[in-house]
Amino acid sequence: MQPPQANRYRDSWCGELGSDDVGRQVRVAGWVRRRRDHGGLIFIDLRDRSGIVQIVFHPERGDELFALAEQLRPEHVITVSGELLARSAENVNSEMATGAVELTVADAEALASSQTPPFAIDEDGPVDEMTRLRYRWLDLRRDSMQKTMITRALITQTLREQLVARDFLEIETPILTRSTPEGARDFLVPSRINTGAWYALPQSPQLFKQLLMMAGYERYFQIARCFRDEDLRADRQPEFTQLDIEMAFVDEDQVIEVSEAAITAVFAQTGFETAPAPWPRIGYDEAMLRYGSDRPDLRFGLEIKDVSEQLRGSEFKVFESVLSGGGAVRALNAGRREMSRSELDSLNEVVQVHGAKAVAPITVGDGGWTGNLAKFFSAQQIAAVNEELGATDGDLLCFVADSENVAAVAIGALRLNLGARFDLIPEGHCACWVVDFPMFEADEESGGLTALHHPFTAPQGDLDDPESLRSRAYDLVVDGIELGGGSIRINSPDLQSRVFDAIGLDGEEAQARFGFLLEALEYGAPPHGGIAFGLDRIAALVCGHDSIRDVIAFPKTATGADPLTGAPAAADERQLRDLGIKPHVPPAVG
């Protein structure tokens, strides 16, 4: 860190003092981390953002100064000055960066006192999450949180430097915009001036960044705040931050190259070790077949195989019913595993979450299969499956039979469960790109089609057969976590209209919602594409956190609440009246 601006409070950072500073008169300021009274001396660990230094109060420096030291308690705020001395060899603290020195206090001033915190600030022991969020300013003082937030800032700084060096312009886009269908519910904001009309908070800057390409800026980026009104989990928050990138006159390769350069720099700066780029590209169909996920974790094996053809015509009615209905049987070889009946039964719960009915576990023995299910399969079928799965005596084979999509996703979840259960995931990290996604997927509500990514993604294939179309989309996946996704965009008004039509958006509705985009496409839209990275997910990954809540300064709970401020909260009647909104009156009871 650079030396702080010298003033009456400090001229040095606590954590930056070392042997080269011995003999200097220094002034530091910060929070009392710990206080130790050794009778004749009072030792205090003083903490600021840079770290900790030990300061020492001597009684011979004066009664008033020593009396101040006796009043200090954890989290009091002070400024002190004095000479920095070297500790004797036997008193050096090798666990502290400043453990070879200490500051002998010649002058001190108490700046603020503190109540007793509801949890220990100087320890990283477990604390109830609601307590942490209620007292978030105190939680943020803890060493682990300080390191996390500093790392997050370093990530943002590195990304900016990488993109600016490649001629990108940082441009802000609106927060108050209009509602557009992008896969989740919008947060709506009523307009006081235009009563009855509503803004929407952006789920992403998607349309604006495309307009910037049409406006001729060619290379844009933004650290963008985005909002989605959706059910929350560990990797989702109602408001989140993404690195947004868009480029003109490019194809997939150029976007991926820039992305790899920026993310590689982040990994290098934060000490996150992966294989060097370029990272492998895996087609969507291959990822779903081999790993049961479009976010494949490549750090371990247990690859999935489709054994539908090998088992077709068996006497096992469950499999035959699925296969005759157009479904699939997927299987994996879990290796030599000893699992009790109850443990095997628990695997059903894993796949049932994803719509499958059950797991069929079979153990290989004497070149064949053992157990009750073995009798339903011929020797030829057993041999064919064993060969496909590379099975040998003692191996546990797991089968899931269902529709192709359900079977793939369910056994993919089972693969991850077994990988964690048997500690199969090694140290290290693995990155890949997933490409060649389907353009559309079935919309369960309407019975029609919906865009798998978003309807501005450029398709490839026969436009007269929408269900067969692939998209020019690409996702970056690290350790089974999607860090970012993007695509080459549509730059033709006719093609954009045809895609809208494919998802059931007729001309009138498309014009009402996206008229400005369709009009812009009529005025010389260049080929363009981009990508958006979840900054919260990147920070969680490199900091080793399972939840993005741990890398956001002021996050919401799983229910979208903020224990710190009490949001969301009711608005008073005057505010609602100004907005033309009637107050909600709960129905009478009884």
C-alpha cells in the first residue's frame, strides 16, 4: 500500500511497519484489536485496513497517558505516536507481518469508544448469519472479510486495467429502464411524474450495450449493477454485479480471447491456479452426455454414458417403458464402493430433486452383475454395458432412466454427489468453455419455445426448423460454476423479427417492447457480440466461498431481506399517494 496522507491522525499504515522503519517516529491510527495488561506495561494490538502492529504503553511516560491506556477496550478507536523499536529476538512474533517491531507510545488520543460487540471481531469463529448481517459493519471488520473485500476490489481493478489496455471504453447505462423479457421477473419502480407508468430495474444492460455497438463505440465495458426478482440461493442475490463487455466486428473467437486474457489476469493477481488459456471448448450436447450438466466440473472423472442401445430389449420393465417412450438410460461407474442399503436408497433423493424417479444401483461381480436386478438382463447386455463403462469386479454402477433431459440432469447431479461423498475432487481448478447451445428450449407454461439464453443471440442452422437451431453462445465454466456467458448478437432486423416470432412474440408486441432495438437495427448495425461475467461469482470462487453473500459487502438474506436496514419495508401513505398507488389493506379475519 502507498503511505497514507500524513495528517494529525497518522502518517503510516499499521501493517506496513517493519525492520526498515526501526528508529523512526511514526503516528498510526485504528481500532484496538486486543489489550493485554502485564502489570507494569500495557500491550495493544492496533488494527487498520493494512494489518496489525503492537503498541506499548509505559507507565513512566506519564500518568495521564497510562490512564488512557487502562481505559481502552476492543474496538475503541485511537491515534498514537512514538518511536518504532525492534523487538528482542525472543519476543519476535513470526505469525504477524509486523511481529519484529513494536511502537513505544509517546502520545495518544482516544477518538471513539465502542460498546461490547455481539461477537468477537478478532476471531473468525462461526457466527450466526443473521447476526452477521444485522451487524454487518462489525462483520466487515473481521480479518477474513477484510481480505475478501480487498480481493474483490483487486479483481475489479484488474479487469478494468485489462480492458482499458485493449481500447475498451467504460460507459454507464441506465438503471431506470423499461421491462423486457430476459428470463426472470423485473423489479418495478413506479413513476410519480407519470402516474400509472412504471420503470424496471435492469436484469442486465443487454439492449443498451448492443445500441452502443450500433452507435459506433466498438468496444464497451461496464461494472454493472443488475437486478432480478427471483428465488434466491447461494449463487443468487436480488441485486448483483457483473462485468459487461461488448465488441463490434468480432466473432466468437475474439470475444473468447479477450475474456481469457482478462480472467487469466484476475487468476494470476489473486493466486488462483488453473491451466493456462486457451481453455478447452466442449459442445453442449457432449457436456450434457458426459457430465449431465452445461456447467461441467472437469476436475474428476465419473463420466456418464448413454447405455440405451446396450439395454434395449431387456426384461426390466422400468427401462423398457422409458426406452419405448423415447427416453434414455444413462449410467456411470462409481468405482469400488461399499455402500449400505440405506446409503444406496439415499441416492434416490438426489435424482428425485431433478425429476427422476430413482437410481438403479448394480454391483459388478464375477464378470457379471449381482443383486436382484441382474436377472432381467442377458449376458450380452451385461457384457456390453460393462465394456462401455469400463467396469470390473467390485464396481458400483448407477443407472437413471427417464426422458433424455431429465435422465441427463439427474445423473449429473448424482455424479456431483458421489464426487463429494467419496472425496474424488482433487486440489486444483479446471476451466472450460461450453459452446453450441440449442437456440430454444420448451416453455412449460406456454407450450411453445423460449430462448435458452436470450432472444438477441444469433442463431445458426435452418430457420425453418426452430427446434433444431443452435446458437452462437458460449459460457465460461470453472469447477462446475458458470462464471460468465455471452453470444454473438443478431444484427439483422429481419432475423431478429423471425426469432421473436419463434418465441411467440408477434409483430405488434415485439414493436411495443423492442421497437427501439428493431429501429436501430435498420440503421447499419455491425456484427457484434459480448459476454457478461458474474463479479460476485468470480470473487466467491477465488476467495474459496460457497455463497456469494460472503463476498458482497451488504447482501440480502435468502428471503431477500436486509437485517441491517430492515428492507424491504412498508412505505407511508403519503409516498404511495404521490405515486398513485393504493395502500394494501389486509383482509379482515373472521
